[in-house]
Amino acid sequence: MASTSMRTPSNPITKGVFCYNTRKHLLARLISNSSFFGRKLVDNSLSYSTSTSGKKTLRNRSELVRVSGLNATSESHSFDVVIVGAGVIGLTIARQFLIGSNLSVAVVDAAVPCSGATGAGQGYIWMIHKTPGSDKWELAMRSRKLWEMFAESIQHQGMNPVEILGWKKTGSLLVGRTADDTVKLSRTVEKLSEAGLGAKFLSSNDLLVEEPALMVGKEGGAAFLPDDFQLNARLMVACIEKANRQFTSEGRYAEFYYEPAISLLRSGSTGEVEGVQTLNYILNAKKAVVIAAGCWSGSLMQDLMRDSNTDLAVPVKPRKGHLLVIENFKCFKLNHGLMEVGYIDHEAATLQPSASDSGPIYHAQTPSISMAATMDTSGNLVLAVSLLGSAQK
Ligand SMILES: Cc1cc2nc3c(=O)[nH]c(=O)nc-3n(C[C@H](O)[C@H](O)[C@H](O)COP(=O)(O)OP(=O)(O)OC[C@H]3O[C@@H](n4cnc5c(N)ncnc54)[C@H](O)[C@@H]3O)c2cc1C
């Protein structure tokens, strides 16, 4: 058995399972008994152990109750926090623990970082289709601020955020074609301006000046937010991964890719979550397990909790979207990010628990498809389509 030890902090976070996705940051926190809030790091040493026999490891940890699927040669490692899912959410949570505490972090993914929605993301950080006062407004504003600070920090380190993140302050246009659309857009501008963002309404003539390649007809128009920006999701992930890996040498960070989480390790006496079993590893979590598996979070949580008495319905369900990238696009130029006004309805689509076990469903009056178009810093045209209602099928 090989082992190494390191100093870990007295930075207390409560122990349990946290489930993150981008719709609701903290979806579920599972606690199994009253000792949850009281439990802190037991000792100051972090041990990494490698055993050639999974059984031997388990004998030493007689408390573990869920061992199905255990690989006979499972290695055992210990971290303060184990994060399941290495999309933008999992990786940024890891980053925050690494720079904001002394905790050690493991990131586990069934594949690799851009294999989920993050790899398909268009990368716009836009407020143009958000509604001031809605439940996600504050979160969106905070997120936008944090991305801005992130880009600034890269600049302060002497690097160019355009190259490192594909950062581009293009401004965004929410575009409509009909008289009804323009009424809606005027209201949007009003609300965004009241909320302190410098929004402008553009008539079809004004719009032509901003986007000569765009034809919306005489009745059309747009809401314009000059300060909105976009980034390249893949570049951003590479940047965050690189920064996280700087903590590897001090033993505070490890990645377990192509390692699907298959079960939770739970204490036989208290039921408390103590770690994650992946295909080949036992990953003990001294402080917390974070589930950040994007649209798989709901089904994964159900799967991971299937043998427990906890009735858990995490309201996350996949929603269809596609991204088309046309490389080195020269036919016309877009000066700003464009979004169809119908996207607002997609944002507003509400989640309601379904009567069946199949999870939550999205409610849309009629099936609809909405498009957004941007040009990235490499001159590629990026088209995203969002589908709602039966258009999802
Ligand atoms: C076409 C499209 C365009 C989009 N455009 C934008 C945009 O412009 N702006 C914006 O803000 N958002 C956009 N989004 C949404 C955005 O991409 C997602 O909200 C975001 O990437 C979600 O990140 P995540 O980390 O939660 O999920 P993901 O990136 O999906 O990561 C989840 C990870 O969990 C892993 N996983 C799943 N099951 C397991 C398991 N059992 N064990 C271990 N790992 C597991 C997966 O392999 C995956 O890597 C877009 C999405 C799409 C599809």
C-alpha cells in the first residue's frame, strides 16, 4: 500500500451530497442524520491508499454498505470533496474550492469535460432574454459579474482573454419581425433599463445600421444590449482545467475521467454519504460529494439513491438543443450576437413535477423552435437552436 499525507485545512463545510446544475444552483442537499451539520474534518491528514484488492480495502472500511459493481482491483483515494461531473459547473466548483480554501478536490466524469452540454454550448453570457425580477435574474447578474471578473483576472495575469477564453464583447440583439414582437421588445427594453442595464430599442431602420446582413421587414425591430458578451466554451474549459491542475502537484486536485460514478458509499451505521464508487476507484469524500452531472443529475441521483429510503426527485431533465458551427464563415458578417424573440418564452418555460416517474416536464403552449446566431473570435458562425414542447421530440 502506498500512502502520502498532506495538511488539510480546518475550513469547515458541512458534509453531504450537493446536486448542482445551471437551472437551480443548489438543487438538493441530502442529509442522512442529525450529525450532518456537526461533522467536520476529523483529522488533519489526507491519505491516498492503493490496494491491489478491493475486498481488503472494504474490510478496513467495514461501515461501507453499497459495494455493488465494485471492481476487484479498485484503488481507494481520499479527498475532502468529490465532484461528479466535469462540465463547466463541476470544474468551476472545483476551481472555487481550490482557490478559495485549502480543501482537496477530485473531479469524476463518465467521459471528459466537453462531452456534455458544455461542449455544445454557444458560450453567450447574455442578459437580453432574461427578465428582471424573475427567480433567476439575480443569479444571472451575479454569474455575468463573475465571468467579467474572471476575464479581468486573466488580463491582470498578462494574458489576453480573447485568446484564452474567446472573450468578445459583441453586445446582443433580441430580434422580432412582427408588430406584436416589437411591442414585446419595447417592454423588454423598458424593464432592462429600469434594472440598470443600458438597453436600447432599435427600429428596423436602426437595426439595419447595426446589422446590414439582417432582414426583418418594416415591422420588425430589436432590443439591444451593447455590453453583453460571449466566450468560447471549449477554450474556457481548457483554461479552468489548466488552472485546476496547478494544484495537482501539492496533492489537492485529481481528475478521474472515463470513470462513471456508479454508487454512493454510505456509512452502515449512520447512512451518511462517505464517498463515490466509480468503475475503477473508491473515492472517499471527507466533507462532501457534489453531483454536477448536468442534465443527467436527476436520473443519476435516482440511480445513486436507489437502495436508500430517501425519496428523491431532482427536477432536472434533458432539453433538446443543437449547435451548428460553420468554420471560417465568409458569406456575411454579424456584428453582434443575435437571438430570436421567441427565446424569451423558452427561458420562461416552467418546470412542473410530472405525475409519472419520468421526471419533470416542460410546459409550452405550442411546440416552438428558436434560434440564436453569433460569430466567435475565430470567425466561425455559430448557430444554436432551442426546442420546446413537442418540438423536442
Ligand atoms: C446547443 C446548446 C447551446 C447552449 N448555449 C448556451 C449559451 O450560449 N450560454 C449558456 O450560458 N448556456 C448555453 N447552453 C447551456 C450550457 O451549455 C449548459 O447549461 C452547461 O454546459 C451545463 O453544464 P454542466 O456542467 O451542468 O453540464 P455538462 O456539461 O453536461 O456536464 C455534465 C457532466 O456530467 C458527466 N456525467 C454524467 N453522468 C455521469 C456519471 N454517472 N458519472 C460521472 N460523470 C457523469 C457528463 O459526462 C458530463 O461531462 C447551451 C446548451 C446547448 C445544448
